[in-house]
Amino acid sequence: MASAAGVEVVTTLTGGDPDKNLDENIQLFKETFSEVAKIAEANGVKIAFENWPGLGGYPPVKSVTFGFHPVAWQKMFDVVPSEALGLEFDPSHLVWQNIDYIAQVKLFGPRIHHVHLKDTEIFEGRLSEVGIFGSGWWRYRIPGFGIVNWAEFISALKEVGFDGGCAIEHEDPVFSGPRRVEGLKLGYNHLRPIIL
């Protein structure tokens, strides 16, 4: 269907069984996506897995998806090496996991098929009180209102040859409801000089 509609990249999540460990979920991934990858290749379509942790609140509990960190990505692409499979790369999810998102762009560049442009704000004072398993120490923001270094991020994407689609994923609580369009405009205006 994607090929017939002229859609080059389909985005999704890995999903996973929260009662299984990473290696067991990787085996399920292999069983499912080995065949899917062949179909995607045959139709000139790429599949991009978003790196959303899906942990279900605080303290973090079993995740409904497993493809949210570099160790999982490497295992995924080792068991199904098809270049049709890749990432919908969202730096905001890596920021609060304390993962170097620039280094991961450089490591997984050829596997980045789509990009979410979303920022993360960290409240250091709250983090020092509740720790990483506590709540309320971070939140998603529109690009420019968090700590993602957008110039460095876009530069890294260009360095690895990424020329795919990007989308501002608006989950900023400050610019929600009637301020949603305002937030999108602010994010766009922040990114425009860097991307163009």
C-alpha cells in the first residue's frame, strides 16, 4: 500500500513483549521483520522504528516497545540486516536517557530514515531531589526550548548524508491547546536557519 501511494518511509514502533527480555524480543523481531523487510525491499519502501521508550510512567515499568536505545538498535540490525529497516530518530528520547544523541547519529547514520524534531527540558533541581526514577524532572519541548543542540544535531545529520523527511513532533505542554500553532511556529522559526 505504501509503495502504491508513493510513500517512501513508513514509521512505526518495534513493539515487544514486556514480559520478555531484550534478547527474547530481538528473536520475535527477527521472526516478524525478516519477511517484512523482504517485502519492503521489493517495493522500494523503508520502515523507520521510532526510539520511543514507552515505559508507562514512574517509576519506569516494563516497556511496551524495546527499540529505544543503541544496544537494541545494533541487535535489531544484526538479526535483520536489511537496509529497508531503520530508525525514526528522535533526539528528545535520548536526552533524558542520558544517551549522546550526536554520537548515535554518527554511528547509525545510514539507518536513519526519518527524524522527529522534538526537544527536552531538564529540571536539574528536581532531578537532584528525585533521581532518574522519580517524576517531573524532564518534559518534551518545541525545538529551541530544551537542551538539544540543534545546530550540532542537524550538522551531524548532514555529515552522515541524511536527506530524508523531518517533522516537528509537538508534545510541548507549554504550547498546548490554543497555543499549539504558536509553538509550531516558534519551533519552525528556530530550526529554519539551520535546516535551509
